[in-house]
Amino acid sequence: MSEIPSVTVAGSALQELLPPLSEQEAVTESARCLMCFDAPCTHACPTHIDIPKFIKKISTGNLLGSARTILESNLLGATCARVCPVQELCEGACVLGSEHKPIAIGRLQRHAMDYVYGRKIDVFHAGKFISKKVAVVGGGPAGLSCAGELAKLGVSVTLYEKRELPGGLSTYGIIVLREPVEVALAESEMIQRLGAKLEVGKDVGVNPPVTELQKNFDAVFIGMGLGNSPQLGIPGEEYIVDGLEYIERSKLEPSQLDVGRDVIVIGAGNTAIDCATVARRLGAERVTMLYRRTEKEMTAYPHEYAFVKLEGVTVSFLAQPVIVHHENGVVKGLECVRIALGEKDASGRAAPKEIPGSNLILPADQIVKAIGQNKLSLAARLDLKTDKGFIRVDSNFETSAPGIFAGGDCIRARGSASTVMAVQDGKLAARAIYKRLINHG
Ligand SMILES: Cc1cc2nc3c(=O)[nH]c(=O)nc-3n(C[C@H](O)[C@H](O)[C@H](O)COP(=O)(O)OP(=O)(O)OC[C@H]3O[C@@H](n4cnc5c(N)ncnc54)[C@H](O)[C@@H]3O)c2cc1C
Ligand code: SF4
């Protein structure tokens, strides 16, 4: 048995990682902003929030005005302030970043958002009723954004969510270190106060069927995200824990989450990093992420990778799981095979090839699988055209079925899926739907 090449780094309970800015800190930070004309930070924001405008309002103590500026472009401003990969977006584009520290745009946005949510201030109210009805499927960021924008325009919106709570992955999938559940729920409540009617426990396609929505509503928006983790297809897989369930439990029932002492997380994307972080913070002594390619091909954001290394997580590259070793269901280790990288495959990344006879067993008492999400089957059941399994939409976010629109992760065949992209899809789709409804009297 050979050894897997790895890097080990330093390590530390689940609470929001960054503290809120104090009033003084926010004013001081906002005063650093150069209020750039044609600001690159605004261009880099997928929802194009007027960043210098909201920052200027913070510097003059106008927090309500600041929140209004943010929410005009992005109804989920409190979530995005916390979960956006700002290093890759607004802050990455800030002109001060080249020689000084970029403006802490995410934390300033959170400061303005926390001001209105903390005081239960409703910045917007329902628009004048226009006697048009839209069904929104999925209460994640895409669905909430679409529902809220339509409600603001006076459309009667019913939001169907199959889970018990709204918020999608903001509620169930993004670790507390980045976003506590309460933040996602507060946003959903705000959108309900705008007039959107929320029905939870409704699995559209099963109950109610989509045909019923088509009959009873003027348009339908699908923002149903993606599904569970795919199967690895290896012996003993039934003893592997699903990464999304692991994170969900850490958010909603942390005292019920069993965390091993020696944990292997399969995968090297952002979900794997989150699972490794949860394991480490909840007491695992050793956490190893296992990836079949190298650091170069990892899909995790560089700043997330840097973070997990500081948490004391070890990353083992060029190895692929083949068998879960267990005794009566108690996990003892994960047998892996070493990998060599070949030519680029369809994903554009070097194809992993097993090296025969290079098997080795990594000791573990818990194995977590974080290897992406399956596409959902509703698209197939509706006979919608797809692109690599994702729902295909046109520039108006309309699917191949007239009157059915879609957005968020379920359409993201290209580029990396993120909350802010889902919010922008929902907003743009709402505008396209509204235009259609108005034009068709
Ligand atoms: C572990 C993890 C961590 C992440 N971390 C970040 C991060 O830090 N920053 C970031 O920007 N992005 C992050 N993302 C990605 C981000 O969460 C998604 O891009 C975003 O949530 C997509 O929003 P959505 O509304 O399209 O889908 P979802 O958030 O998945 O919401 C879809 C909703 O539709 C519901 N639904 C599905 N089918 C039906 C049906 N048939 N009927 C009714 N309801 C249905 C689901 O229950 C769900 O509530 C992360 C993703 C994961 C998995
Ligand atoms: S780029 Fe930086 S300095 Fe310029 S407006 Fe944006 S946050 Fe302010």
C-alpha cells in the first residue's frame, strides 16, 4: 500500500464567524470608500447593487436609506452580505485592493441589513394589485427573490416549498459560521409580508401537480435547486453520511449530530470544505478531505481552501475511494486507490485514471460524502428541454414550455452556482414575467 500525497495545516463551535461591525467601525470603514464613478465593485456584483451609494449612506448615518439601496437590487441582501464570495466579486474588484485593503463591502452590507431586520422595519410594501397570479416553485433564494419582486409589483404570488422551512440551501445547506438559519427565515418572512403566500410541505409535481398550477395561475416560476448527493457506487456506501444531511443537522439539530474522531470527507468543493469545517469545529480530532485530482483542479474557492487549512484539515489529493471497511456497520476505514491524471475530459479538467495495485486503507470512524448534487427529475416529468441535465431557459428565463419560467441552480449549466446568481435570476425572471402578464392584458 502506498501513501497519498497530502498537506496538513493548523485547527478550532458553530457560530457566525465574523462579528457585526459596531456603529463606529461601520462609519470609519465607509469613510474609506472613494465613491468611484462607474464603480468596479458594482459591476462585479451579479445583482449590481449601487455599492458606493449604500456605503455613502452608511457614512452619513442613513442606515434605512442604505438598506433601501441594497434591497432595490437584491431582496436577499442580508443573506448575500454573509454568503457571497466577496473576495471573488465586489471586494475583489475594489480599487483599493491593489495597494491597500479593499473596502469590507460584505460586512457594511450586513450592517445596513441588520439595522432594518433588527428593528423589524419593512423597507418595501406590496404593489397595487394587478389581478394576475403567479406560482413559484421552491422557496430558496431564486424562488424568494422572484416571489418578492413580483409581490412588489402587485402580482398575487403563491410560493410552494416542499420542505418544512423556506430558504432553500440558505436555511438547510450553508453552515452557521456563514449564515445562521434566522437570517434566511427573516428574509422569507419579509417576502411574505410583501404579500407572497407561502405553502410549505408542497412537493410540486406530486402534490400539487404542475398541470394544476398551469391551470390556476397566469405563469409558473421554477426555482427548485438541485437534489441530493449522487451515488459513488462503492461497496459499503450505505455507511457513508450524506454531506448535505450532515450540514443540515449541524444547523438545525446540532446536538443530534454524531461526529467521528477520525473523519474523511470525500470531495474538494465548497460543500466538502463546509463538512470538514463542521466536523472539525464539533470535535473531530482528524479531518481529511479526499480528492481524486490535485489542488489545481479543486472547485472550492481559494479563500475557502485557505480557511479550511487554518481549521486544521488535511487534504489528500490524487486518491479515489473504492471500498468502505466496516465491522457490522461501524466504519473502520476507507480503501482508496491512487490516481494519475490523464488528458482533459468533458469537464475540461484532467481525467483521473486509477493506478493498478496502488490501493491503501485510510483509517476513519466516519466518512462523509460531499461530491455535488443530483439534478432533479421535475424537468424530465414536465418534458422541459435541458442542457447537461439543467433546465434550459431563454434570455427571459422562459423554459421550452410557454409560461413556465425557471432560475437558480436548476438552470446553471455553466459557471459556478451561487446564492447571488440565484437571486439575480429570480429578479430578472420576475421582471420578464411581469412584462408578459401586462402585455397580455
Ligand atoms: C453546502 C453548500 C454550501 C454553499 N455555500 C454557499 C456560499 O457560501 N455562498 C454562495 O453564494 N453559495 C453557496 N452555495 C450555493 C447556494 O446555496 C445555491 O447556489 C443557492 O441556494 C441556489 O438557490 P436556489 O433557489 O436555486 O436553490 P435552493 O437553495 O436549493 O432552493 C431550492 C428550493 O426548492 C425546493 N424544492 C425542490 N423541489 C421542489 C418541488 N418539487 N416542490 C416545491 N419545492 C421544491 C427545495 O426544497 C428548496 O427549498 C452552497 C451550496 C451548498 C450545497
Ligand atoms: S471600488 Fe472600492 S473604493 Fe471604489 S466605490 Fe467600490 S468599494 Fe468604494
